[in-house]
Amino acid sequence: MYINNATVAVLGTEYDHKNKEKTINTHDFHFNDGIRAKDLAKFLEDLDENHRFHGTVLVSVTIDTRKY
């Protein structure tokens, strides 16, 4: 499957001077010129090998077929 546009965002937690928790975007990866699903899966595997995630990993996928 060819994916026309994909974005991967890595969210993290930051604390202010009052120790208040705040969600921040630590990394953004944009595939605006498209990517094959197999290559995106490989990218996610490489990301996992190089960055250890703690907590919950959420993934959202939207397949929009209306523009055919």
C-alpha cells in the first residue's frame, strides 16, 4: 500500500517550575512526498530500536478513500 501523506509525532512530558505536568511534542516526522506502508513499518521499528518508550504507545491510522 502506498501512503500519500504520513506524520509520526513523539509526545513526551515536561514539568514546569511548579512541577506541573505538560505534554510536549519531542519529535515530528513528516512524509509529505509519500511512503510505502512497508517502509513506514521499517521506520517505526528503527524508531523503537533507537528510542525506548515508557508508558502507552498510541497509534492512529486514517484511510480516506473519498478522493478517488
